Amino acid sequence: MDNQFVLRRADITDIEALSQLYQKTFQETFMEDFSIPYSEKDLDSYFRSFASPESFAKKINNPKRAVWVIEDSTNCELVAYAIAGPCDAVDIPHPDICSNKDGAINLLYVRRHQRSHGFGQQLMNVILTWLEEQYPTGSIWVTVSSQDLKTQNFYTHYGFSKVGDFDSSIGEWKDHKFIMKRQTGIS
């Protein structure tokens, strides 16, 4: 990574910027790339629940989670982020999940105009190292939209394989997601 972009752990001063970045990357990915017609009401409710500054403060302050950002040092703008932590069978409904033993990649997004810089790979390398330290005998889990072939291939490159699927709801919309799993210790 050149000196313009800095990969670092997020801190509490990042919560407003993370909230905005989450909303931007979500809209770019799901509404623009996949043309999902979320209603304004459903999207607003979802963002208030999952993308609020308070929500990011809880994630950053949770000692069992890690949040990373990539910041453009020329303008202090966040261009990518990732969140990892314990795997929860409520978030990823799969019978093989061992709650206290397995980790999960909760989010990993890069702004569309920054996707050619390798930020996803840089975040992934940090995430996998952290998760393997935290969950050395467990598995690592992630979910990805069934429509998102590029991201599925990205995770496959890192040793993840599809082990299940489920429907996730945002309001009236149901997104079909794939569950992917990786054994710890795979390079």
C-alpha cells in the first residue's frame, strides 16, 4: 500500500465516517450493482439499525470484534472497511457453527471507485491473520449474496467453499445468500 492509503484499526472517532461509508458501499453494491429495489422506508430502517454511528461504536468497543479501515491520507476519507468477530448462528444459520470456537467475517466493503487498488486483499490478509489468532481451532464463516459472483470468487481464492444458503430479509426484500466456510490455518 502506498503512503496515500493507510490500513489501520478503526477507533471511536471513525463512527460517523464508518456509518456513511457503510451506507455508500451498501447502495453501490446492492442497489446499483444488483438493482435491488429496496423501499426507502425499509432501507432507512435497516440503516438506522445496522449502520448507525452507535452501531459502529458498539462494534469498535467490543473486545471480541475487530474493525479495520483504509483511509486516504490526502483527504482523511475512508475508502474501505472490514469487521470480524465471533460467528453467531443467528447471523449465519448453519448447524456446523461452533459459537465459541468459530469466527466470522461480518463485513468487507471497498468503495467502487477504489476497487482496483487491492484493498480487499489487504483487508482480507489482516482479517484472516486476526481470526486465526482468535479462533485457532475453529472455522471462519462468511455470507455473500448469491448474485455476487465476483465476491464469491474472491472468497474461494482464500480457501472458502460454499456449505449452505439462506434468505436474508431487509423489509419486504429477501436476498438469497450463500454461506461459505474456511478451515483455520489455510493459506
